[in-house]
Amino acid sequence: MKKLSIAALLSGALFGLGLAMSGMTDPRRVLGFLDVFGDFDPTLAFVLGGAVATTTLLFRFVLRRGNPVLADTFHLSNIRQVDSRLLGGAAIFGVGWGIAGYCPGPSLAGLGVLSLEALWFVPSMVAGILVHRAVNRA
């Protein structure tokens, strides 16, 4: 379990470093990407393209291993249907992302660089998660 925790910490740190280096901890970059008829900033497309290319090239090699390095089995989703909860959640996520310029990963990385926007966004995001959990339980 300790190895898994260390691997998770290192993976998260690498992800956060990549977000910070690419400028994705700055919500103005994301908002600039979404402003296709204004001051368009294509930076996010290159970051997303790099992520998709890396995953496309390496995911099959990883799955051929049979099992992960630090676990007994891969935990892959078997959900193959699109339902109203998925569409509703994606819509709410997209609207929030478009308004704030942040999604969870960059906002947490933004905390690491003491971004004022992240200091407001992360507690609001946590509140939204807690409200969802409370409503889901009821």
C-alpha cells in the first residue's frame, strides 16, 4: 500500500508539474481557448493533443502487461452506455469550466502556485462534490 501511495503522489506531482509548465494552471488560457470568436489561444489544443497522442500510443502496451506494476488487476470501467446522468454531469462540468476556466486537475495544481482563482475555486468545487453526495444519498 505504501508503494501505491508513493506512486500516486509521484504521478500527481508529475501531472501537476506538466499542467504548470504548459500554463494550464492559468484559467485565462482555458478561457482563451474557449473564446473562438475573440482572443483565441490554441495552447490547450496542443496540451490535449499531446495527452491523446501519448495515451493512444502507450495504452495498448500497458494493457498487454496483464496487470499493473503496483496492483493485482487493472480497474477499467465496463460502462458502455450514455445516460442522462452522464450528459447532465458533463453539461454542468462544461458550463463550470467555461465560466471559471478551471477543472479539478488544474485547480489543484493552481493551489500549488498559490493562484488566487484556485483559492476560490477549490473550496467551491469541494462544496459541489459534498452537495452531490448529500443529494445522492437522499
